[in-house]
Amino acid sequence: MFGLKDDALQFALSNLTGGRKIALATIIHSDGGGPRPAGTQMAFTDRQMTGFLSGGCIEADVALHARAALLDGHPRRLIYGQGSPFRDLQLQCGASITIAVERVLPSDPVVHSLLEAIARREEVIWISDGRSRITTPCQSDPSFQLVGVEQSHLAPRQAGRIDAERYWVRYRPQTRLIVIGSDPTALAIAQLAKEAEFEVVFVRPLGPNLPPPIAPHLYRTTNPQKVFEEFRLDHRTAVIFANHDFEASREDVARALRSKAGYVGMVGARRQRPAKDRCLREFGLSEAEIAKFKSPVGLPVGRSSPFAIAISVIAEVLRVMNEH
């Protein structure tokens, strides 16, 4: 079950703040269409691990090297596939991947800086040579370049090599999904988003005091305006209006579109879109802000059951968020 979770950082920081050292295995180079992109990570303690790097081809071997790194503290650079010394381990896809393995101690200053960045929901770049590491803020400007990376914008990339020793990994804030509504579609979107490792804020204005049985990370019964004020709508935040009532929600939709939210969408029929656009123009929204509005939400799937809609919505949110 360890491979179901893609975010190894949360596991790593939870153990580090609990006083346990961890080993981090990071794909720093992939050539030939590997199963997982550069930046993918696994994290290990002496008894547990999370994340996955391939379709099961190499995880057991990486675990052996990670456990050895936990004991001696020496970094490892592992190559699998073409050019690998591990002849008995083959990648079925025919790719070649390079993995850096390093030990991180609870006392490492990088732990505190990562926790601060997460609390501020800031993107950071982790730079390491396997023995020492630092973090540096990642500017949202797509022209921002990391010193030492030749002509490489960070926007489409998550990790890479700087030189023979050093490499970098970009850590983004967890995607936050604010779901507004109370019907089965809203519940399905919130439940699937939680399984997809989003931070889910479920909003039921004037709803019951107890959260629904899907147990979202956060539950609010106030109006959306107060929720928007409580949570900073940054570029890693998505807002889904799953209440079908544009007339009652139009002011909140306008607020969300004027914010920095990376995704704003509303469940509804396609034929209603022109009327919604006219109303948003009356609120003074620009054409660029209106173009950001996804309504109807989701990718076309040809079905309208709650979970079919939820799948289409989560897929669209993931696609939009990965473009930033």
C-alpha cells in the first residue's frame, strides 16, 4: 500500500519532526520515457517507506540502498536501465533513470525551512549534494532560472542535475480544493480529491454542524466569502461551486475569479454559460478573468453520475495546476 501515496515529503517531515531520521530517494534524471518523471521521490525510515519510483521494477533494491544510507550516512547515486551496473534489474519500459539517495537528520536546518515554507504555502527549491542541503524560494515568474541549470525554466520541470554532485527538486504547496455545495456531486468531488492527496475544504453554508462522513480535512458552514477571507486563494488553490445556483453565487464567483486562485469552476449546463459571462461582465470582470472560469467543470466523459463528474473535475484541476 506504500505506493498509493505520491507525496513523500509529508511522510518525511512527519518522521523528521518526530525525531526519526529518514532516507530520501529522488529521481534526478530520466531518459527514454521512464515510468515516473524527475522529481519523483520515495522516503524511508528504518521500518516504513512511502512513494514509488517505477512500476515495481526497482523499489525493493532502492529500499536496500536507502536502509544502508540510514546506517552509514553516505549518499548513493543509483542508475537503473541503460548504463546501469545492476544487470539483474531491468526496466520494462527500456528507460534509464538516475536516483540520488541521501540521509536527512531531524537536526538538519532544512527541516525547519521546509516547514516554514509549507506554512506560508510557498514554492521552494531543494538543492543537495547528498551530504548537505539548502532550500531557496522559487519565484512564481516562469522566467526565473536556477543558477547552474543551463537555459532551463523551472515552470515545466520538477527536478534536475546542477553538476556532477548537486541536484535540485522543486516542492510546491499541496493543492487546496475548496468545494462549495451539499449534493452527491459535491460529496463525490470532495471525497475523490481527498484520495488524490488534495487538501480539501468542504463548505456547506448553513449546513449541519458535523462534517459529512467523507471526513474532509476542513469543514465550514459559513458563507463562501468568509471562507475566501480565511484561506488565501493562491495559485495552488482550486474553487469548485458544486451548488448549481449561479444567481445565488455570482458575487462569490466574481470574488474567486478576481483572486489568485489557480482554478475556479462551477457545475452547470453548457447552455447557461453565455448568461453567466454576461453577468460577470456586469460585475466588471475582465475577459481574461472570465476566461479563467470553468463552467461547466471537468473534462468531457459522457456520463453525469456524481463520481463520473468528480473524476472529470479532478482530472481538469490536475491538468490546470500542472500548467503553472
